[in-house]
Amino acid sequence: MRAILGTLTVEEVYRDRDQFAALVREVAAPDVGRMGIEILSFTIKDVYDNVQYLASLGKAQTAMVKRDADAGVAEANRDAGIREAECQKAAMDVKYSTDTKIEDNSRMFKLQKANFDQEINTAKAEAQLAYELQAAKIRQKIRNEEIQIDVVERKKQIEVETQEVMRKERELNATVRLPAEAEAYRLELIAEAKRTQTVQAAKADAEKTKMIGTAEATSIAAIGKAEAEKMRQKAAIYKQYGDAAIMSIVLEALPKIAAEVAAPLAKTEEIVLIGGSDNTTAEISRLVGQIPPAVNALTGIDLSKVLGKIPGAQQTATVK
């Protein structure tokens, strides 16, 4: 062991204990083998000294180890973080890729499902339309059959009604129309006879009226001629006698005029004149003086002028 320690430094013995143990087994094995001993295992339990040299080496080594350990830890953490980030990125990439594939697959599934649903719905709609069309055809066929049945029934009903109408027509002819026609013919003959009688009577009345009218017209014409002749003769006389004839007419009309003027006084029992004798005379003169205007208004003859043309009347007026 001393020989081995002489070939190694303290640092090598302290640091590389496995090499030291291997050298011990290698060097000591032949010697102990001759003694019948075999070295199976050689372990260095501890290496120390009294001046704390190895402890100092251990501290430096410890510091270096700690430093290296810290650096290693930092590098390990860094590498671990990088690796973790890479792993996370890879995981996210895988996740996104997986999600994308899932979405693509879902979209494809939905599209295919929509296509399948469309095909199914189309098939259902076609089947429904085909069913409805077939049902409509069947209903139409049934309706046509019903219409044919109705037509046949209607024809039969029309035939029955026609037979009934013909029967009623014959019955009507036998019971009503023929007797009515006979009665109408009889009434027509009676009416024709009455009409002929009425026409003849009307003609007779018309002839009678015509004859009466002719007679009356002849009579009126004769009376008119007589009146005209009378007036003509009066006119001739008036023309011949002139004012004397007119005066005669006026004198003939004076009593009538006086009667008309005195008519309101006929119902008067008593007339009282207030005033003297002069007033009475004046009132009478005023009343008499109103006679010529009244005659003029009634006959159109100015009595004053006519009287003025009479010689005797004019002289009398002059004497007064």
C-alpha cells in the first residue's frame, strides 16, 4: 500500500479512490495469493490528515462542485425549460394539429351528414310526393267513379222526371188544358159577339151624334145668320139715322143704368142728408152729374156730346 501511495499524489488518492483501490488489488493480490488469500473487495472508508489539507481540498472541491452543480442545475433548468417549452410547443402543435384534424373530420362528418340528410330528406320528400301523387290519383279515380255513378243516377232521375212530366202533361191536357181551351174558345166567341155588338152600337151612336151635330151646326149657323142679319140691319138703321139712333139706344139703356146705380140704395130704408136746402140741391146735382161718366164707362158713349148734338136739348141748355 505504501508503494502504491508513493506513486500517487494526495489529490489523486483523495479524488480517485476507485483507481487507488484497483491498484491495491492489483499489487497486493499476488502476495496475498501466495498466502492462500484472495482479495474479493477493497474499499477505502475514509482519507484524512491532521493538518486539514484534505479538508481544504474538499472545500475547494466542494465549492467547485457546488459551482458546477449550480451551473449544471441552471443549465439543466435552462435545458429543461427549453425542453419543456419545446415539448409544450410540440404538444401544442400536436394539439392544434389534432384539433385541426378533429375540426376537419368534424366538418367533413357534418358535410357528409348534411349530404346524407339532404339525400335522405330528398328521398323522403320524393317518397311523400309519390305517395301524395298516388293518393291523389286514387282519389281522382274514386271521384271519377263517383261522378260516373252520379251521372248515371242523374240520368235515371231525369228519365223518371221526364216520364212524370209527360204523365202530368197528359193529365193536365185531359183535366185542365182541353177544358180550358174549350172554355177560352167559348169566351172568345162570346167576346167577339159582344165586340161586334158594341162596334155596331158605337157606329149607330156615332151616326146619331153626327146627325145631331149636323143639325145643331145648321141651327147655330141659321141663328148666327139671323143675328148677323139683325146686326146688319141695325147697323144700316144706325147709319141711316145717325145720332138719333144712338140717342135712342142710350135712352133705352138709361133705365137699366139707373137701376144698376140705384141697386145699392134699394136695401136702404132711409136716407138722411145733413145740411140746408142748398146742400141738398148741390148733392143731387153732384149725383146727376156722375151719370154721364157712368154711361161712358159702361157703353163707351159720351152722353154729354150726344145730348149736345140734339137741337132741342142744346136750346134748353142755352135757355137755362
